[in-house]
Amino acid sequence: MASVRVARGTLARWWRLGDRAAPVSPGEVEAVRSVFQWPGKSMPTAALTRQHDAGDAAGSAWLRADPAHVRADMATARMLACGELGLSLADCASISRELKPLFGDAGFEFDARLPQRWYVRASSGVQLPSAATPDEALGDDLKLHLPEGSAGKQWRQLFNEAQIILHNHPVNAERARIGAVAVNSLWFWGGGRLPDWVRSDLTLLISDRAELQSLADLASVTRAPLSTGIVSGIKQVEGSGRRVLIDLFELRADSLEENGFAVLDAMMRSGECSSVSLLFASGERLRFRPSHRLRFWRRTSDLA
């Protein structure tokens, strides 16, 4: 029912009545690059989130090594969960004590600072592996997403050896006792270095994601959490000509309609917002203005 609400709700009306622009390259990074600019081609998610979490990302290369649950089937292994697995800080400290020597012997520093975000620190000259994001790898054959070639050999070995350590760890014995999924793997992704500079012409970012908040800080853009609401966030900046990025990436179903699209539509009706531009991860773009409601000849139908 929730997905039906989105398909028949505000977005469906905007999609039929608004102006569609030529699509851009698909992908979340391309969407973020439309409002933030930094050197390099990839998004150094690990360095950005580390800066947000600890403020010490400068001068090193960083890789996320997030806790994951992997399950083997007849043909391969698939990652079914990654990041937020309900670990406590005590669990993280206990697991970290066992993994630190593994990474230390390889010349890296492992840090399970937060339950949902774990890190590997490397010297700035180290070549880090290129890997899929957890969203891209979830449910898929992991062999298709592990680091490839001779450059990825060390990371495949660390991946396998970390699984052995985690399989035998007391934290997982306790999780099995209470019916929680095992933290039986790590997922390496988001490698890179903190950008030397970030630029943006945004007035405000509204987002709960650490990497976007870090980009805003580096670009001296005011930011507010999405969790407190769009209207509350926008009230933090005054004046006309405000350019606000509202990150709806993590909203789903009812929340996407009620706390996202419907709020923005009400702001346009009241004159608090002059237009809304939507950029989808698929690359499609749409702009909706209050005057577009007069396009009565365009019939609105459900989104696929």
C-alpha cells in the first residue's frame, strides 16, 4: 500500500505536469556532483565519513570495512546485510581487538569506531581497491564485486582471513544465542583521500548522510538533519534566492511521500518555495513550478 501511495501521489502529479530535462549519467555520485564539486573522479566516501565521525581524515587514505552478514548458497556467497547490524560499542571493541593484528601485519590500521561504520587507514600513497557500494553488492554474487587482479589480491586475502576470525568470535556466539544474524564478514568500499577542496553554490543541505554532511562542511555550506524535518531545516537560512539540496535517498514508502514530496508541494502552494528540481539516481531530471498545476490538459496517471 505504501508504494501505491507514492505511485499515485505528489510525485506522479509532478511527473506528468512538470518539465523534464535531458537525462544525465546515471549513478548517485553523478547526482551528488551536480551540486558539489571536488577533484578526482570518484567519491571518497570513507574519507568523508571518517572526517564527519572523527575529524582526523586529512593526510591518510581511508577505506570503509563495514560489518556484514554473508550467507553461502549452492553456487556462491551473497551479502544480505551491511552496516547497521545492531552491534554495541562493546561488541565493536571486542571484534576490533581481534582484527587489528590482521590489518597491522599488512601495514594498515583497523578501527571499528562506530557500530555501523568501520575503517581501514592507510598511508596516503597506498593504492586502495575499487569496490561496489553495499547497495550495489547486496544480494548479488560476491565474486562479481570483490577486488580483482594482482592489485586486489591482498584485499581478497584480508577479506577471507577476516571471515575466519569473525566466524570464531565470541560476539557471534552470543548473537547466535539471541537469534541475531552473525557479523561474519567485512565489506571494503568507498576508498580515497579527503579532497583538498570542495565547492558548491548551495545555501543549505538537508541530509542525514555523513558523507554529504562532510561535503557541506568542506564547502562551507550550512547543513541541517533531515530527521528534524524539511521545514525546520529551511528555517535555518533566511532570505530569497536560497538554493537548498534535500537528500531523499534514504526515505522509503510512506515517509517519502509524507515527509518529502508532500511537504515540498505544500511549501510551493504557500509561496515558500518557487520550484523543485528532482534528480534521480537513474539520471532522469524533472522540474516542477507552482504554475505547472494549470496544465490541466496533461492527465495524471500512476507511476510504474
